[in-house]
Amino acid sequence: MKKVVGVKNNQRVMQTKLTIRHTFLKLLKKRKFEEVTVTDICKDAKITRGTFYRYYQSTFALMDQLRNNLAKEIIALIKKRFDNADWNILPVIFEVLKKSDPEVVRVALNKKNGSQCVGRIFASLKEAIRPTVMREIKMITNDDFDYLYAYITTGISGILILWVEKGMNPDTSVIEKSILAMINKSRLQMTEEMPNIWAMK
């Protein structure tokens, strides 16, 4: 009997959290994130403030959880791609963003929060990606990798924020091809120039 009650309680908790998230996202379609209050969510979701605070400390905590879920999915897919030595990571990011709730994407990657959000994603990936790059580009040092990684990831971050600002056009094929061409060019240049750079030291 206890197990049944436990299952029902878990289902109730999951359903309540889902209702809170759906209500929050619905309100974000009409207002800016800063304008959505806990009272608004509770009124729309028909729950008490106590119920909301049982699961989330604030609307910021709720948005942070949604952002983290988005980031985790992107990180997992990029790691998988790099395991196969595939540098073309931008389509993976777009794939996740396009199927995510657009309101979460808009708040997560707006001008105010975008750099921080994408920065967290790339910071989490850095050490997972380092061995692949060090193996592919001969004579590259750890410092060289840090600069190359900063160069590539800062560019991608700016592109994603601009894409959101311009309305998240679903056709990203041209952007993806352009960025991949630039990344490959950077890789080739580093591979060709490393012996010369080392000779100058």
C-alpha cells in the first residue's frame, strides 16, 4: 500500500512541476521574463504560493533549471560528436535549440544572458574536447589550445545570440556551413603553422 501511495505522490509532484513550468512558459509568450511574478504563475496555474515555493525558490530559479536542462542536452550531444572526431558542433546546438521551447531559448540566449549561458556550456565541454584537438593538431600546446578554443567558442556564442535576436530562423544551413568552413580553416592553419612557430621559439 505504501508503494502505491509513494507512486501517486511522485506523480502528483511531477504533474505540479509540469503545470508550473507550462504556466511560466505561457506567461513568457505575453511578457518579458522580468515582468512574470510568482503570483502571476500561481494565479494562472491555480496553485498556492506555498506550492510554488515547495519546488522553486523564485522565477529565477525556475528559469535557471530550464536553462540547465537545455545546456545538459547540448553538452551530451556535443561530447558524443567529438568522440567521433566530428568538429561540426553548431548543427547539434541548433538541433537542440529548435526543438526546445522557444521562450526558454529566447531568455537563455538573449543579449543579457546569452554569453553567460553559452559560456557555461563551452566551459563544461573544454576538457572533454581538449584531447581530440591535441591529437589532431600536432605540436599544439595547452596554451595554444586555450586560445583556439576561446576564439572558436566566442564566435559561436555571438552567432547563437544574434540568431535568437533575429527571430530564430529555422533554416540555419548557410550559417552552419560558413562556421564549419572557418573552423576547418583555423585547424588547417594551426596544423601548418605549428612547426614554424616552434622553430621560432
